[in-house]
Amino acid sequence: MSLARVLLLTTLAMLAFAANSLLCRLALRETGIDAASFTTIRLASGALMLWLVVRLRGGSAHTGGSADHPPHGSWASALALFAYAAAFSFAYRTLPAGAGALLLFGAVQATMIGYGLWRGERLGARQSAGMALAAAGLVGLLLPGLSAPPLQGAVLMLASGVAWGVYSLRGRGVANPAASTAGNFLRAVPFALALSLAQLSSASVDAAGAAGAAYAVASGALASGLGYALWYGALPLLRATSAATVQLSVPVLAALGAAAFLGEAITLRLMLASLAVLGGIALVIRSPRRASR
């Protein structure tokens, strides 16, 4: 595959990931859809799109399994995926898109780095400084003040990031990541339906809710389903550090998109927090970690 094609696939995937924040925030701020319905529609449409992608590639995303055809995905991973998607939607009822994407990304990376430390990896001086800088950026973003994001939404988004980090850790090393993701999306739909039933009293079925459903379909089928397919196409051709570093662009793209399309302000607090969090994480993932003895 040519370098130009790898760059194109990577760029489109990052734009798709950033679009998830914009679509969710737009739907919950401007339309009548509720967070539970958005989650269900997003996961169901994502499952359908990923199933189609896998089928077009000649594979299968089935979840049943047999001696000849082992199942793709798992219920534990599906639960983590559902927890990410549900907390993500409920957080964006109050969070600005840019701040939400930064909190999400910071929590994902913190979870994965923390897992490495728990497994015995050790950080050098530069990496330790990066961790401290990233933590200070998140604390600075959440400190009380006029431009601080709502606390409840921030906590939900941090929980969403932890869930996505767990999901990512569980998916490392799978033989067929696209089929595995499709299987996990399919398994996550029943959890989402149960949440929608529990939130039935707040469900929206009016015209504004229908517009929100269209945003949810776009988030699930395009930003999630096709976004993951594009990312998995580029991922084998990227070094691990390059793959991790390029994802630093997602919160920046989300903040710029929120300013351009949602009219959200890029505050000084958000800019400083972004520099600290993303710069600190870059220091960690760009330097080799030391294994424990």
C-alpha cells in the first residue's frame, strides 16, 4: 500500500473518530432524542455497518461459534463497549464537544498506560514528567471556574474513557479485529435495548427526536463502523508509537469542529489543558518503557 493511501486512511479515520463527538453533542443539544435512544441506535447501526464490511471482505461476524467457526468478540468486551457508548452519550448532554473529547482521550490513554504499569512496566524520567503534565492538564480543566466543564458530565466522560481503554486492552492481539469489533457491536445491542427500556419514560418519538436518530445512525454507521474499518486498514502499516501518536489529533479535531459547526468557544483553559494533556501523553508514548526485572 502506498504512503499516500496510508495517510488518507489514517486521516479519514481520525476525522471519523472526532465526528462521533460532534454528532453526539449536536443530537443531544439540538434535537429531541434522549441519550439512551442515541446509544441504542448508534450501536445497532454500527453493528449493521460492520457486519456488512466484514461480509464484503468474505468473512463472518457471527457470535454463536462452533468447532469450525470460533465466535468473534466476547460478551465481556461487548459490556465494556456498551459502557463506553452509554456514558459517552449521557456525558454529552452537558459537555462541550471539545472538552468531552479531551477528557475521553485522556482517560483512554491513562487506562492503557496504567495497565502497563500494573503489569510491571516502568517509566523513565521523561515519561514520568509526561504523566505528571497530563494529570495536571486534566486537573486544571476540571478545577471550578466559569469555563470548567460540568462535573457530572466530566465524570461520565472519564468513565467512558476508562471503559474504552478496557475494551481496547481486551482487543489487543485478536486475529481479525474488524470481525471481532462487529461481533462485539452485535453483542452490545441487547445491553443498549435494556437501557432504552429502563429509560422509556424519557424516550423521544417526535420529529426532533427523528432528526436525532439520523445523527445517531451517522455516528454508528459512518463515524464508528466505517471509521473503524478505515483505521484497521491503516493500522497494520503503522508503527505502534505512530498509531498511538496520531490519535492525539482527535481531541484537537473535535475542538476545531465544535468551534466551526457548533459555535462552541475554544477557551484559554481548554487550550492550555489540551497542550498539557496531549503533550504529556506524547512524552509517555514516544519514549520506550522499561520492563520490570
